[in-house]
Amino acid sequence: MKVTEVAANVHLATGTNVNWGLVTDGTSVTLVDAGYPNDTRALLASLAAIGRRPEDVVAIVLTHAHLDHMGGIPMMTSRYGTPVVTGEEEVRHARRDYLQQMTPAEMLGQCRHLRGVTWVGQTLKAVLPHLKMALTDVRAVPFDVALDVPGGLVPVSTPGHTNGHTAYLLPSAGVLFSGDALVTGHPLSTLPPGPQLLPSVFNHDEPRMITGLRELGALPADILVPGHGDVARGALSDLVARVRTLA
């Protein structure tokens, strides 16, 4: 686990090939996502690294309901009663009314090359035995309205990776937590580090992701905090423009 200060009161934590965000206001914290199921110790350690306790977490804002982003949520809700919010459509996904996630067959298909074998091994270690995780207590919040949480994060609709994927804008710091709508790297990516889409096997509706990049690039942010890869700095419009040339 690694924790990096991104801006004042904003940190990025990295677990098993995935990131989550920590936004503080005094002693209170907003978590953006929660890593893999077996990253829970790392999640708690990331709070300790910034001098906070799990009881200080006021809310978890979820970008999307894939196991690498929602894995620590059951622990936080059962032990500490932490509320969880996301966009209305992604609530349905989190409850497993339907599932938009890489299939076991697609995962095994990544074992055709060494980086895939490595990634599959790391992923299984981070997930098992929690393959059928679902969230039962998630509240829907409207888009484009600041949340009453530390940082006043604003949910932004960014569908494509999943139907209800939600990014979160921190206007006061010019930070966008992009989840998997826009990343800067992944162990399975063949692209050099930098703004990019995840490999297509992960994306439910990639054309929709590409179409949405224009709106994403119009957001007032110059620090990109992705769900995978390192922080990227620069006008979001410029970062998105680089991705559009690759898409």
C-alpha cells in the first residue's frame, strides 16, 4: 500500500493494482472507492497513514460496483456503519440487480501472455473468496449537485465502463476522481503510462465512454486522480485530447 499527497487535504492510496482516494476536512474523511475485498488492511492502513481512524470516514462515494473498487465497503459498513453513495443506476449494479464485469472466461483469456498471468494471479489473491459480493445498503445521489461530505464532492455521470459509472469532482482543488472512466495505466495495458482508457475487455460500452470524453474534458480540473495508474496533472481538456487520439 502506498499513500501519495495529491493536493491539500487530498490523498491517493494504491492497493493491489487499484487506487482509492481520501479527502479530508478537519478530522473527517470522504473515501472515494475502497479497493479489492482483500485490500481491507491496506484501506485501514491508508487512513492511519494520514492520521485518521475508520470512524472518521463520513461517507464512501463509489465510482462503480466492480470488485476492485467496492471490496472494502462491507467491512466499513458492518464495523463502522459508514454510509455509501453513488449514482442511481450504479446503485442497481451494486445491489447486483445485474452484473457488468469481466467474466471468468475473459479473465482466463488474459493468460496468453506473461503480464496477463501475473495480473490474474494478483487479482485472484485480492478477490477470493468474495466473487459474489453485493452491496445492500447504498444510497443514490443526484448528479452535478455537491454532496454534504468532506470536500463537497460533486458526482458526475460518466457511463460506459459500467452503465452507471460516476466520477467525482472536487472543485475547490481542481481534482477529478475519474474511477475507470479515464485511467493512466494498468498491468494489462500495452500503452505507455499516461491518460488512456482501460483495455476493452474491461469496458461494458466503450463507444459510450469515448463519446463521453468531450464532456469529461470540459470539467474544471487540472489534477486527474484515476482508479488505475498515477496522478496526471494538466488541464483536463488536454489530458482528454490525448486519449481521443488513441481511441
